[in-house]
Amino acid sequence: LLASPISASLAKSHNPFRLIGVGLSVWTFATAGCGCSFNFWSIAICRMLVGVGEASFISLAAPFIDDNAPVAQKTAWLAVFYMCIPTGIALGYVYGGLVGDFLNWRIAFWGEAILMLPFAVLGFVMKPLQLKGFAHNQLKDALTSKDASESVNHDAIYDEQTRDLASCEFPTKAAKLEEAFDIRDQFSRFSKDIMSLLHDEVYVVNILGYICYNFVIGAYSYWGPKAGYNI
């Protein structure tokens, strides 16, 4: 829930497939780390990192489907995609139980990491992609207010002049200044995105519902097996 908005915001200035590759790489190494865990906190931290890796994929898959699915089938495509999450959780119990009984519970995690590794590599080598929805939102934001546009242009001209002056007199400092401007712009875009999301009632309601959904899944993950053994 925390990492998804960050991944979606970064997709405006970075290749979405590259972000998915980074996320799946984090997921792969975190899953392998679960298999190497030695106490509760080590596996808990690795499981948190697994969620960070999933965020990059989940937050970018929906707009990708929206851009490429046939208009009449977009809802069905999204439904199938989101059904994969609870289905994967259910199959994970079966997979983990079988591998744990016949081999070792650590091998279950390592096997998942090995299977996901090719997809992580694929994210880095695929052709760059520009999501249409992000481009549309950027254009709409740019046309919202003429005064805001003039202010942005003025700031951009000032920033450009500052960068040119610094690059002529202090090449090393110019590189640092360029990096500082990029970081500032990134944080500015991210803060605007977060404010837009917080004012979107549909998004807020969906997030609250998803929190409840994960709470139920987590409770069942802990108490479900114990209840099954007692039955």
C-alpha cells in the first residue's frame, strides 16, 4: 500500500518495465531471503520486502491492461488479473505444504525465487513503454490553469539559466546541482500525486477495503491452519 504510489509516480519519468524489473528483483531476493531466515524478525522483514517488490508490478499492471485490453473486455481482464492474487495465496498453501512435506520448507521459497528470476531479467531487457494514461494526466494537469503554467515556465527558465551558469563556471558543482533539481522535481511530482489520490474518494474507499481484505487474509493465514488441524 505504501510502495504502490511511489512506483506509479516513478513510472512518469522512468521506463515502467524497468521499474517492474527492479520490483521483481526485490521480490526474488526477498523470497530467497525468506528461505535463508533464521528467526521471526528475519523472515518478517523479508516478507515486507516481498510486498515492496509486488507493489511495482501491481500498480503498473492495471494501467498497462487499461491501455492494451479491448475496450469491451477491460473489466474482464482486470478481474482475471486481480483474481490471481487470492488464487496465488490459496495455491501457495498447497505448494508450500507439498514441498515442505517431501523436501524442506526453505526449498519452497528458493524454488519460487528461481522461477521468478527470468521474469525479473525480462523487465530490464524489454522495449521501453510509455503508459498512455500517465501521458493523458500530465497533459490535463498542464492545461488546468494558465497562471500555474506561466509560473511553471518561469521556474523552468530560471532553473535552466541556473544550471547553464553553474555548468560554465563549476562543472563539478553543476552535476550536483542537476541531481538536486531532478530530486526536487521528483518529490514535487510525487507530492502532487499523493494529494490527488487522497482527494479521490474512490481510491480512498478502495484502499480501506483492501486493508480490510488483507486483515482477513492475514488472520486466516495464521488461524486457518490451526483450525484445520483441530478439525
